[in-house]
Amino acid sequence: MVITEVLERNAKIYPNDVALVEINPERRPDDKISWREYSLIESGPGGRYRREMTWREFDTKANRFANLLLTRGVKKGDKVAILLMNCIEWLPIYFGILKTGALAVPMNFRYTAEEIQYCLNLSDARALVFGPEFTERLLSVYGNLANIRDFFFVCAGGDDKVPEFADSYDKLVNYCSSVAPAVDITEDDHAAIYFSSGTTGFPKAILHFHRALMSACIVEQKHHGQTKDDVFLCIPPLYHTGAKMHWFGSLLTGGRAVLLRGVKPEWIIRTVCDERVTIVWLLVPWAQDILDAIERGDIDPTDKRLSQWRLMHIGAQPVPPSLVRRWHKCFPHHQYDTNYGLSESTGPGCVHLGIENIHKVGAIGKAGYMWETMIFDENDKPVARGEVGELCVRGPGVMICYYNNKQATDEVLKNGWLHTGDMAMEDEEGFIYLVDRKKDVIITGGENLYPVQIENFIRAHEAVKDVAVIGLPDKRLGEIAAAIIELKPGAVCTEEDINNFCLGLPRYKRPRKIIFADIPRNPTGKIEKNKLRERYCSVRLVEAETRG
């Protein structure tokens, strides 16, 4: 079975049940409408606070787009890229591509024009679906996109002026057949190309089978115990494997999902109340923002309209134990879980910390459903429990390869294991703890420092909103640890305050330099340490400071 068949099943079993809801919180909440398949194009979906789509409409829309692509000559094995902000059109477009046997190629909406050009050419994409936010970027590189034969412009609530070089998706799909295309697709067919985060240069293209997408459905439903009655709130960007794969649990059960186009704490809480959300996936900074809003009195965690919210899932980066403890003080009835994954493993789930293991907060868990884990040393030998090594995973979601990059593939796929590049250790009970990214380890005077450990400690300071620890070059020690700290709004804190607080760390782990600045994060919530290194490491060599 492949995931397009799951969608078709839902359309038959639950035709009139709502599958997707889009909330645009910048619009007035009293401007609610339902968007239906046969709505007049002239009235359009744009500018509405709330739009919804049933399972039948979802499948019909996917079929229509698939047939549009087929009329344009797209065939099995071709690549069709998606460059859209989160919107209700996103997932039907994704499934429409899959129904043709072509590969879906989601792209980061933060890409520069140069990165867009690079990724389209690297993936051999022959068609592109894009929104109004990207017109100018595409125009600047249009002449360098030789492989793209068709451009489809999606209004998606924004500017409805179609660029001259593109066709209107919104108009064309209404003229296409709603019958599912007769294309044979198996689990061994290529399904999608995702891109790595590109923190060490341009992104790599990650190729996946259909079986990997189907396994993600099963893993997510198994881990979260999702049922038909659950309502899942999706806030992270859909181009990322994590957002879609978490939603796959809803796909498998026929449950409803809500796409929220905004991350303000009051928007999240209002949506949970209005849509009767039961499962929320938050990134660390969003969870911190909600807790800060509660402390300010802007949000009441005892509001009865929040009572159905049962599971707070958090991930995409190491989760500070202090955050989870704060959360449970505010929401003591919430279940909590986290998991670990990467785009090369079809997103989250290869390691999972379930709700039954809240006492192990700080760990990322044990091997997920249908997954195996191992921690290897630099010679690819298993390390003993308690020792640090590289986390490796094996399971049905492991990528086929880095597309058109055999050298990079051979570096991470060895003897059936995917080498993640993350340093980790396993305790006596078999729980895995992330120590840091292999490339982020700081070597100071011959000692290895793992920034995550220092970051988790500093985050417990009452004035700290966020922190990133990086290595700065030093003439004597090679590197020293620098803590870049973002304070909570209105908070007052000095370098001396932080240094005194860090006396609770072993001396060799204490940051030698404190910098107060904003912390850059990508759309999936991960700290962009490469930008911090560019900002602070290239200025000059830093003299080591001696602290008592």
C-alpha cells in the first residue's frame, strides 16, 4: 500500500468529514467560511480567516492536479517542485504529484533566488508550483531554469495576479478530470526528494521510496496513539519532513488536521480552543513563548476550552528538561513525548520518548517502532553504554541516497546504517541522550565540550529566552566556548550574572565569552549556528579569559 491509496480510502470511508482546516490568524476571526471544491474561482479562497476541506474534496483536488500534470507531459519518474507557504492547497498538490508517479520535491520557502535555482537544477525538476511570495525571486533566475517546462502559480490567499511566465493553478485544475489517474505505483517506486538544511553549504537532495512515506504513517500513528477523533495542529512548514510525517498519523486514521499560519502564543491557544485540538506539535521556541505569555498573564492555562488538549509533542531539536518541567506546572494533565529523526530518515520517529517515560525527560528515547539504533566510535565499532559516539539508525525510512551525490551518500550509508552526524550516549536503561552535532563539538585545550549540555544549563536562568553555544578561535586553547544569549523581553541580565550562574557547571564547561544577541533559527526551529559562526568567528582570534 502507498499513501495515495490511504487518501483514496479516506475519501470513500469518510467523504464528508473534514480533513484539513487552514487558519489565517491575521484575518478577522468572524470572517469564517467553508471552502468547497466547486466554489467560484472569482470568489476565491484568498484573504479568509478559516478554510476547510473534506476528505472527498482533498482526493478530488489531488486527482485534478494529477491529471493537469499528465496533460502537460509529466510522467512517472519526473520531478515536480513545490515552493509554497503553508496553505490548504499544499497537501492536495503534494498528493497530486505522487498520483502521477512523479516525485514531489518540496522546497524551503526561505531559499534565496540562488538557492532556488541550485535546488531546482540539482533535482532535475521539470515543473514548479509556487506562490506569490516567490515571483520576484524566480524572475531573477528565470533564465537559468532550463529544465522547468511548466510553472503553476497558486494564489493561496495572496496576490492573485498571475506572472506572465506561469499558468494559474487555481483556474486550470477546475477544468481537469476528478477521476484518479491510472498510474501503477508501488512501494518500491521513487516518491520524493527532500533537501537537507544546508548548514555546511548548499543543500543536498535526499531521495526516498514510497515505502518510506508509508512507514512514516505507521510509525507516527503508533507513537502518538492517534485515533479518528484526534485533531492535530500543524504549525511548522510543510516542506519539511517533520511537519508532513507528523500529519501522516492523521492521514492513516482519517483524523482532522489544522494548519495554522502563524506562531504567536495567543493564536496557537485560540486555535486549540476553537478547533478542539487534541495534539499539538511545538518547536522549543514556540513552547517557551507560550510559557512566557502565561507568566505575563496573557494566557490562562486553566481555561476549560483547553481541556481536550491531551498531548504536547515537541521536537526538531534537543528539548531542555527545564522547559518540560515548566510546562507541566502549567499543564499538569498533558501527556508529553518527543522523538528524533532527520530528513534522511523520512523525518521523525527513528528514536522516540513515549508518554510513559516522562521520568526520562532530557533523553530522546529508545529506538522507534520498526527502527534500530546503534552508537559507533570513529572506527564504526559499537561503544559501551555511557560512552559518547555517533548515533546511527536503521529502518524502513532510511533514504535511498543523496541524489546525484555518490560521495556524500557513501559517507553516511555504511553497512545498512545511516550515520546521523549526531553525537550521543546510551544510559544503563537503554535511553539515548543527544550530546551534540559532530561538527558542533568544541575542542578546547584537548577537552571535548558538547554545547547542548551547556545550553540546557543556561536556559534554566529566569532571564534567558534562548541560548546558543559555539566555539570561537583561540590562540592558546584552539577554541573557547562562547554563549550567545537572547534575553526575554524586558529582562535585565549582565555578563556577571551569567558567569555567576555558570558556577554551577564544571569549570571546563563554563563559557569563556558571553554575548547578548538575538538567536537566528530556521523555519523548523533549529538554531542556525553557521550564521553565528560567520558573525563571530571570522572577526578575530579571541584571547582566552581566565575565570575563577
